[in-house]
Amino acid sequence: MEGNRLMKHLMAVVISLGLFLSGRVVFCQEDETDTSVYIVTLKQAPAVHYVGEELELELESSSVLSHKESSGRLNKFNKPRNISRSDRRYSSYLNKVHDSLLRKVLKGENYLKLYSYHYLINGFAVLVTSQQAEKLSRRQQVANVILDFSVRTATTHTPEFLGLPVGAWVQEGGPELAGEGIVIGFIDTGIDPIHPSFSDEISEHTFPVPKHFSGICEVTSDFPSGSCNRKLIGARHFAASAITRGIFNASQDYASPFDGDGHGTHTASIAAGNHGIPVVVAGHSFGNASGMAPRSHISVYKALYKSFGGFAADVVAAIDQAAQDGVDVLSLSITPNRRPPGLATFFNPIDMALLSAVKAGIFVIQAAGNTGPSPRSVSSFSPWIFTVGAAAHDRVYSNSLILGNNVTIPGTGLASGTDNGTMHTLVSATHALNNRTTDMGNMYLGECQDPISLNKDLVQGNLLICSYSIRFVLGLSTIKQALETAKNLSAAGVVFYMDPFVIGFQINPTPMAMPGVIIPSPDDSKILMQYYNSSLERDGLSKKIVKFGAVASISGGLEANYSNTAPKVMYYSARGPDPQDAFLDNADILKPNLIAPGNFIWSAWSSLGADSVEFQGESFAMLSGTSMAAPHVAGLAALIKQRFPNFSPSAIGSALSTTASLYNKQGGPIMAQRAYTKPDLNQSPATPFDMGSGFVNATAALDPGLIFDSSFDDFLSFLCGINGSAPVVLNYTSLNCGISTTNAVDLNLPSITIAKLNQSRVVLRSVTNIARDESYIVNWSAPYGVSVSVTPTRFFIASGQKKILTVSFNATMNGTAASFGRIGIYGNQGHAINIPLSVILKISSNSTNS
């Protein structure tokens, strides 16, 4: 989510519409006339769980196939073909099943079916009363009835910072070929199709649409014919749930794939925007932009909107369609508005739909959320989803205010400085009110939003001081309007000081068409105002100001500076451990999986994007959030998929995780900010619960050496291992839990997290060599209070072969604080595999015996 949304969500009281249930629905008492959207899933399997002959048999038993079709069924000379995505007969059949069920159960009653889900989950979204929903829940073929819930939305330099031009892009044939043939799907706020980042005319190289993709582009007045091309190859929108609530505003939200917000355009460009697009904002040039996989294709599934965010029913429909269309990578810069209650966080319609997407071979990335730095704040829960936190990269824009008393105050703002360091008189807006201003006590007059209330004679040629209050955070006042005021009054520049009530809000560097600076620190703002007030000369009797004595100059903020302390985990980036239920019990699963650049990211902006008012009318914007980090990984995943077409989603995630960096540019540990206020003064070395496996290493991920692989069946076995989950698993997947189940600790993940170590635990991990024959040695550091041993400590592994590693944990002391370690596996061909270890509760054998 963009930086200017971060504080809004921290201050707002979030009222969630979500009500997750373990297998059946629980109803609240309400008026019969009240209708709501419910997501209903059926016990019959969706299309993705059928392959080839199985689906033919299901269709035949359902009397969907004609006699002629059934007579041509598969025989022993024909191999089963995977028809689950390309054959729409089963989709049509399930649609009829849904309609038939609704007609029977709600005969003669009013209802509105919004969607039929059939590829990833079998079910539908319907607008009904709670009594009607209860009727549906009692039907034998119905698995779950869940109240719809709300969700929210969670570059010019980052390719260089990630080493792409001299690393990963070179291995893929350069930016002209990086990502070619791979389709990235985006569940977001849409896209601006006319932006040059999405043109297919940038390169002379042929740009074919991948044959495996079958999506379409909607055509509306907002998204006319020709909006799509060989780069932007799919675009749809999903808003049925929002429309039924009466909150959809077509003039602002656009009933089309067009992006009226800006967020979707921004994220799509980060992952897959064209290479070498000039970034010009407020008349200033900031270099050239490129996506991580500039040659990959984009398919957009708009399910979130500027006015209200989004709803799960629409998001699930978007996910279902994206999988059916054939995307290779799916990026979600969105998170639920609340932690799912019920048996486990993993059992919710979005995560379960994404589990089926993984079965379909789609690598799924989700933003971790912007609710950090508190523990258990992560909003992406499931092990089949690759969760990304936000880190700062090394490029920073900063300017400063030099006071007449030789004090320099650091600030921010993408603006030029005053000419040659010339000192100008400082005049506060509250002291420049004209005689026509009647409401002299209005505290908001100091925000410079109304030029009529200010005296031009006092402001002209001087630096106008404006207050940056909570109204700016809420969008009620804007920097753009203050700049317009200053321009109308012929000010030499603008200085914004921070109201002390604005705590912990990160201000993105804001474009200014005139000299300007924003002082983001309340303490530094006090220094400015103390100097200013002490320099005022007043009449001894009337106390009126007779002279403004304070002077200052502004140094420019258009040139980037580069920091050696990057990367570091941003304070807003959500943290682990991963909560497995509403009681905040810790899951044996590491979240986030990784961190990637998410702070101050330049990327494309919609021509009508209105979410960040400071960038309205611009073609690029600089935003911050885990929303910006997730598409970085989506683009890099496309590069891995291009190089290793047969990699499973888990193998792609393993390649990204095991090769991640643990160090900043200085060679020191990656740091994590731990407070909203003065975050750089409140930081310490990052743990796996801050950064997962570490900071993404794009080039190393293309040559991981060893991978940890997990399948859909492994994840299903994990879900079945949760106490009481068998009926819930059956309801969501139509699959029965077998006798054999898997604990989360035993999933073959490229990390080991043990929420409760009771004396000892043995964990197995299987690695597969996808490189040449190689010999490896194993080293490790144990978490505090735990002894660790790994066998074997040395091994040879041939190309394509597997090796089992046995990791033994023993608690050596009692403790409730999480402690961390690492396993490093080093090959003689240069491969280095990093496995983070996390242990929370520790119970030693001594305490048990006593």
C-alpha cells in the first residue's frame, strides 16, 4: 500500500466485514430485510482438481457430454490430456449446478448471484439475507457459507541496486529478452493502458503473445478497443460485490479495467514495465525507469477501487479468472482488513483459492502488509504464498533548510533550491493573514490552502512557512494546493514544518515545481519555529510584528544520494511470527519469506490516478509500502520461470529464499527499524521474523544450486495435520484427508520455524540439485538456548539427484523469547544455500524431569 495510506490505516478503526468459519456458517441475529454478500463453496471439486480422463468421466457421469462426445473418450492408446483450463464444458456445467441449487433452495425468493467460481474453487457469491444463507448452509452439497469481507491495497534505480543490468538480465539476454514469454497477473486497482511502460512499440524485437495464455481484454468507454496489445495482453474488472453494497461510484472507480487510483499501474510497472522509460515529474528529470522483467507480459484483474478498497468475493473471482487464463505469476499487493478467525488463518476463501492456483503451477506473491513493526502483524499467512516485506534501497532524495544562525535542518522534497544559496526572509502563514480574514483563530489557515486569506505584500519574495498537519495525512489539505498558494503570492519558496500531532507518518519525497522543503521531524520543526519566533521584532505596545528577522535558504533535493546502510527493513513492514489462528498462536511457518525494495519507489502512475494527490497529473510517482516490494519479487520470479520453465511454484520460492543476502552494502548485518518515531534511531539487526530469509538477490536466484520443493499434496497434508481440519479441508478442496498428515515443521520449506520446542525435535529437509554435480559442506549457528546438529556435514550430490538433511534440535534452557540461527550449505562450484532457523518457546529436558 502506498506510503500516504499508511497512517490512515494506523489511525482508522478498521471495521471488518469478514466472518470466517470452520466448515459451516455461524449467523448473527439481524433483520430479515438485511442482505449481505456470502461466498458459498460446494463439496464437489473444482476444475483444477481434475486432469484429463478424470474430468471426462466426471462430465460424462453428469450427462454433460453428448453420446458422440463420450464415444470418442480416451482409450489405452491415448494419453490423458490436461483439459481442465482449456475445456470450458465443466465450467458451464458447474454454473448450471449453482443456478439449480439456488432455484431449489430459494424458490420464489429474491436473491442475486454475483459470480460462479469453478476453476480454483467450486462455488458462487450471492446476495441474500442471513436466513437465506442459513438455508443454503443446510444443504448436503454445500461445504461453506462465509460472509464476504473487505480487503485493502498493502522504478528508476532498483534494477541497478539489485544488480540486474550486469547480472540477471545478462543471463536472460539483456532487458530486450528478460521475462519474455512469461505472463504476470496483477490483482489490483487496474492499469492505465496508454502509459509508455506498457506499450508494445518500444522495441523492434517481435513481441508474440504467449500461446498458453487465453485471457481477454474488456472493452468499455473507459477502456476502449486497442487498449491491450502484445505487452498488456489481458484486462478485466470485478466489482459485483461492491456494486451490491451501493458503494461503487462509476465516475471515480471506473466500471472497467482502467486505473482511477494509480496503485495498480504503479505495481504492474515495477514488475514488468518497459525498459528505459524517461521519468519526468513536476518538470524535473529523474532518469529512466524499468520493470524487473521488462520483457514479460501483463494481465490485469481489477478487484480493488480508489473509493473503498475491495471485497473477497471480487478478489476470489479475479484469482479464479487469472488462473483459468493461464498466468504464470500472480502478484497481490493486497491484504485482508482483519486476521481470519476460525480454526486457522489458512482457511479463508482467498488463501484456499491461491492454494489451488499453486496446484495449477502459478507462483503466488503477496505483500506482507504495512502494519509493522509489532510482532505477529503479518497479513499473509499460508506456506504456499510467497510473502514479501519492504526494505529501503540505497537511493535517497533529501534536501535541507539552512537557517540564518548556521543551523542546517534536514528535510525532504523533490524540489530545486533557492538560487545560489541566497538567504530569504521567513514568513509564517499565520503571521501573513490579511485584514479581510475574519476567522483569525482558525488553526488550519497556517496550512496555506487559501491564497485569498494571505497578504501578498508580506509573502512576495520570501519563504512561506506552512504547517503540515493531520489534515494532510487525511487528504483534506495538500502540498500541491499550498504550492499553488505560494505561487499566486509570488513566494520565493515554501517550507513545511511538521505539526507535533503527526507522529510516525512517513512523508514520501514530494514533487514541487518551486523551491521547497518538508521538515518531517517534529523535533527539527521545533528548532525552526523557535529560531523563527525568536527573530520576530514586535512593537512594544501593540505587540504587532514590525519585522521578520529570520532568514534561510533551501538546498535542492533533485539529486539522489546513496546510502551504504541499505537495505534495511522499514518500520511499517509487517513482521512475524506467523499467527496460525485468531488467538495469535504461532505457526511453524516463517513469514515474511523475503524482503525486497519497497521504500521510495519510482514507477508508472495512472493519468487519472487520484490516490496520491501530490502526483495527480503526473506519469510517474514515488511511493512506499510492501505493495511496492511484492511486484519486485513478481518480476524476478518471471525471470526464474523463464530460465527454469518446469520449476514448480515452491522451487521458484526456494530459489529466491536460499540465495537471499544477509548483509547491507557495507558488509554489516541488515538492520530493522523498530519504531514509528525516529525509526533510524530505533533499529537493530533484522531477524528472520523481520526479513524472512533476507534481502532478495536477483542474480543468485537464477543459479540456486539446490532447491527445496513442495507440492500441492504436501500442503494438503499439512492442512490435514491441523486438529479438527478434516471436514474443513474436504469442504474447501473436495479431497479427503488420508491417514498420513504433515506438521508445518516438516513441510519441505527452505527455512525451519519451531513455535514450541519441547525438549527435542528432529526435522528432515530434502534438497534437489538442479545444477552440475557438486560437493557441499554444511555449517550452522544455533538459536540461543538450543543445540543444533545437522547430518551429513559433507555430501556429494549429482545433477538431478536428491539428498536428505537431518536437523536435530535440543532445548538447553527454558525460554519464551524467540531466538534465531542459520544453516549454510556451501558447494565447491560456488553455490551457497541459506536456511534460517527460528525457535520460539523452549522447554528443556531438565525442567521436564524436575
